[in-house]
Amino acid sequence: MDVTYTILIPLIPLAVFLLLGIFSQKIKPAVSGIIGVAGLSTSALLSFYTAYQYFFVHGKVDGVYQAIVLKTTWMNFTDTLKIDMGVLIDPISVMMLIVVSTVSLMVHIYSRGYMKGDDGYTRFFAFLSLFSFSMFGLVLATNLFQIYIFWELVGVSSFLLIGYYYTKPSAVSAAKKAFIVTRFADLGFLIGILIIGFYTGTFDFETLNTVNHETGELALNWASTSFMGLSVITWALILMFMGGAGKSAMFPLHIWLPDAMEGPTPVSALIHAATMVVAGVYLVARLFPMFYFVEGGYALNVVAYVGAFSSLFAAIIALTQTDIKRVLAFSTMSQIGYMMLALGVSKYEGHDGLGYMASMFHLFTHAMFKALLFLGAGSVIHAVHSNYLKDMGGLRKYMPITNITFLIAALAIAGFPLTSGFFSKDEILVAAFEHNKLIYFSGVLVAGLTAFYMFRLYFGIFWGKDTQYKHAPHESPLSMTLPLMLLALVSLFGGFIPFSKYISADRVGFEAHLNYPLAAVAVSVGLIGIALAWVFYKKENNLADKFSNAFGVFYKWTYHKFYIDEVYLFVTKKIIFNLIAAPIARFDKKYVDGTMEGIGNKTVVISNKIKGLQSGRVQDYAFGFIAGVVVLAMVFIYLWTN
């Protein structure tokens, strides 16, 4: 299979970014939108063509999906340690191409209507293209260093998009917060990469992940150096997971995600629903054989428990938020936790690798219905000019398309039968039940909470009180509703894709079947959540207020996100800045700077004293020269005679 053309998939958005960035003043806004959509359309078509060629024509050899690599050496360090640049085509990279290209294209089309009239229209599409280029490069990377380069480019482009409204202080603060938190996490990622390179002698994914099927272990042998009871490779994997946890907003590195909603709503759909935040999940999946086989899967257990806790933690917070974009932000954190815990409970071969497949399946379905939720929220915000539930209600009469599509997405994320989310969530819960009962029960609880807070959101927006709007809301234009309808179709029917045949840890594929008893449990819990939301929020009443008052302090804690942000501020300002940084700064100013300034001042004093020697008269210089010669001659004669 010739994959040379796949290089064009990331290069086309890069070309669009350069074109719009360089000629932004000369290109009309409407034209820049067309160029952006045309560029992503081309990349999307190439992505779908690649998927067809790989999954249905050339990808499978002797029952195993092959990894197709096209690369060239960029840097050589040793005979084995080098940095390549190229593309890696395998089941999960092809799947991610579909996810990134589809969601990005929908966002581009949607943005033509949503951002119409904005002063930075061309700049916005340039940043969207840069982000798309970075994500395509990340999922096609052949080695750890290449993925790290694009990992950081994703961080830069997200910084630009979150801070798009740069005249707005809250947007600037959110952009800086996202950048700093993810950079801190990425430091762990970089250290992990360097450790892997040092002890294994390679950065190449295929070399690192090669499994010896006779021994059931990784083919690559490395030093078993240990540190604090764990091998250095295990520590390296945990550090790399730290980078993934930062990018995917896992606890406790999640604090940037809610604030990142300050960017335009299409940005929220693109970055924080479907692409950037799943980069951490993709990283663990990409290195899954290492996570599973190294030291009995210790690092994988860390992934499982962090994912499970993050999922439950975020779902609880989402219950009390009143900004609809923040509800969706914590929902994203919760669903990413679902994907992580699925990877964490997975094994490697055949049906035992159900968790791996389920994680990738949920990544795919979640990308579609979460993008739909964000774009639907954007349509609502566009109509009522507010992010808050208190300013909404009864919008189903004014926005029928947004109402129906948002309902479909809410049903999908709640795991309603036959929607895409039902199938992917069921597989995750089955995998958890088979390998870790505690995590399973946590997942079931999260399923119920998810159904409740999503339908709290739906009923609060489209039903509830019949709000008297200053200006009658109206349905969004076709450029905004068309992506909603297309994503709604995928959210409804995407679950019928036989995912297990194409995506598996060992690339062989297997038959996955619906576990009816466990599915019944999950559906029942979800229906209970929907029913409770119906009672509390479908019609205007004070039941919700009564219950919030009954929970008292706990409600306050969840509303304030358990004060994690305040803890971070206390640690950074009161401890790091005031107790550590400030004394160091004073020492630097008083002693280091003082020493250097003292040397400079003394130099000036001495120079003032000796500058009088420079009289400017030739006879004085001649006298000095002759006197110097005489003194040197006398010294020479003295030394010669003695």
C-alpha cells in the first residue's frame, strides 16, 4: 500500500495557515472561510480514502493489520538512537485521522456562520488550520520525539485559539492557564521520552511495541535498572502518562479545561471535545504494549485508577454548574476518564483486549456527540447571547433543529439504547466488570450521573421556564445547522460500526457481543438519571433548589469545583511565590545584582582617578615611554649581572 499521499493530509492545513496568516490583510473574510473549508475538505477526503484503502483493501495481511511506515532520518545520535520524521499508518492512526478530519471539517463549516462579522475572521481560520495541522502530525507520528514536537504545536495552537479574544482579560488568563498547566505536564512527558531513549536505544514506536508472541513479552530487551522499587521504564511510562493526563485534563491537572471555554464555542468543540483532549488517550493507546507488558502492567493500573477517579470527580462537579459550556467541559473530563479506565483494565490479546477496543470506540463516538453538544450549545448561545441556564428555557419552540440534534447527542452520551454511546459505553463497562469490580461500579455510577446532568442541561435549555426574551431567538443559519444534522446522524448510527473487527490491541480483531445483563444495568441507571432530570427540570419548579439546600456544604463544594483552583492558587502564590521565589528574588537583587553593581561602580571610580593620566600632550607620552624603557633596561641589567 502506497501511503506517500498521506503526507498531504497535514501539509494542506499547514499551507492554508501560511496563506491566511501571510496574506490576512489582502484576503476577504468570506474567501478565507472558503479556503479553510476547502483545505480541510481535501484533508478529510484523503483521510477517508486512506481508511478505505487500509481497512478494506490493503491493510490486513494473514489476518493481522499491518503497520505501514514511511519515514526519513532527521537526526542521528547513535547507531540505533535516531529521530525520524514520517507517517505511521495503523488501525488507531487511521481511526484518529477520521475523527480529527471529520470534527475539524464540521467546525470549519459551522464557524463560517458562527464567526460571521468578527473582526478576526481570517485570523480565526488561520489558527484553526494550524491546530488541524498539529493534530494530524501528532496522530501520524512514527516515534516519540516526532509526537512530542506536534504535541507542543497542539499546545501552542490551542493557546492561540483559547486566547482568541485577546482584549478580554478572562480569555487571556484562560489561555495562559492552559499553556502553563499543560507545559508542566509536558515536562514529565519529555523526561519520560529521554529515559526511554537512554535505556532502550530507540524512540521508534514499532520497535518499542514489538511483541514476541512465543514468550508473551516485548521483543526489545533493556536494562532492568530500578528506582524506588520500580524499573526506570515503569517510571518513564508514568511520566509520559503525566503528559497525557495534562493534555487530557485528568485529575489533578484538569484545572485548565473549564477556563478554556473562554474561547469561541467552535474552538471548544474542536479542541476540548474531540481532538486535543483525547491526545493523552491516544498516547497511552499508542504505547499500550509497553504499558501492559512492562513490570506486570503497573503503569497501566495507574492509568485505570486515575481515569476512574477523574471520571467520577468531574461528573459530580458537572451536576451543579450553571454555565452550559462548563457543564460540557466537565462532561468531557468525565468521558476522557472513561476512556482511560477502559485502557487501564484491558489486556492484550483477542477478547481480553476488550478494554482497548472499547476505549478507542468511545473515543470515536464521543468525538461526534460531544462536538454536536458543543456546537448545539454554540447555536443556543448565538441565539440568546448568554452562557447561563438562568437565561434560557423553552427554546424548543424557536430552535427546532438545534433542539432535536441536541437531544440526540444527550441521549448518546447518556447511553440510551441503540445510540452510538450505548454501544461504546457498554463495552467499557463489560471490560471493567471482567477485570476490576470497583472500577466497574464507579463506571455505572458515572453513567447515571452523566444521564442526569446532561438532561438537566437539555431540559433547562429547551423546556423549563418559558423565558421572555428581549429579542425572539431564531434558528441558526444552514452553515451552522448542517454540521449539527450530520453529526447527529453519526451519533445515532455510529455504534453499529463493527469496531472490534478493525481496532484491537493485537491488530487481529475479534467479535464483540452485547452483554445484555450488564447493558440492562447501565441502561436502567441511565433511565433513572433521565427520569430524575425530568422531574426536577422539565417544568419550572423549586425541587432543585430544595435539594441543593438540603445538601448544603456538599453542594457548595461541588459548585466551587472542590476548591481545587483555590488550592493551586494558594500553593503557587503563598508558598512558591511568597516563601520560595520572593526570598530568592531578594537575594538575587541584594547580593548577586549588588555585587555586580558594586564592581561596576568601583570600576567607574578607579577610571575617574586614572583618566587624568591621559593629558593629550605628546611630550608627556614621550617622557613616559623613555622612562619606561630606562626602567626596563635597568631591571634587565640587574638580572643579567646577578
